[in-house]
Amino acid sequence: MSLFLGAQASSLLRILLLFFFLTALTPLLSACSNSPAPPESIASPAVPSAAAANPVHQIVLPHDEPDFPPGAGRDVFMSRCMVCHSLRYITMQPDFPGKTWGKEVDKMVKTYGAHITPDEARQITAYLAAIKGSDKEKQPQP
């Protein structure tokens, strides 16, 4: 018999908890759904008629790509590398030895699937080593 009373007490406790939960939740939900309009002092300002017709607002930010010096491999570098990432990404890299730039270009092809032929990879590596190489021996030749 004591097991039966335990089950009844458990059910009663669950019902009471549910009742208190719903009692506490009801005023919160009704307050959210029936909120009054904000006073006119904090209402949104008047919108010009052209903006009212188009509810989508746009912001145009300046586009400022870094300048890279002319040289052999620049055009291939500009066209192939910016397909996947901003060229500004290159300017944020430290000066690497040419061998490291070669590994970076190889990683872009093998790991990220960059569409770069082996000849283009050599041109890009040579250009990067010339402009951002830590073992700079010469500047890129036009």
C-alpha cells in the first residue's frame, strides 16, 4: 500500500509543479504579446518616401584593395588568388622565404582546391617571393 501512496504523491507533485509553472508563465507571455506601442517620443523617426517604398537598407563601404607592384607573375597572382580570398590576406602575412611561399601555394592547390596549374604556381611563388620574401634578392621584373 505504501508504494501506491508514493506513486499518488509523485503524480500530485508533478501536477502541482505544472500548475505553478503555467501560473507563473502565463503573465509573462501575455505581457510579451500585448505590449503597447512605444510613446511617440521614442518611436522611429519619419522615413523619407523613397526609403519607405524599399524596406531594405544598404550600406556601401569603400573597396580598397592593396596595390601590388608590377612584375612577372602579378597578373596570374591577381587573377588566381583573389578567386578564393582577399588579396589583403597576402599583405597580412609575414615575409617568408621563397620555399615557404612555394609550400603555401602548394597548400592552396592540394588542401583548398585552388585551380592553379603547376606553371602558374611557379609564377605566383616567384612573384610572392619577390614582393613578400624574406630572402629578397631582386624586385619583380616587369
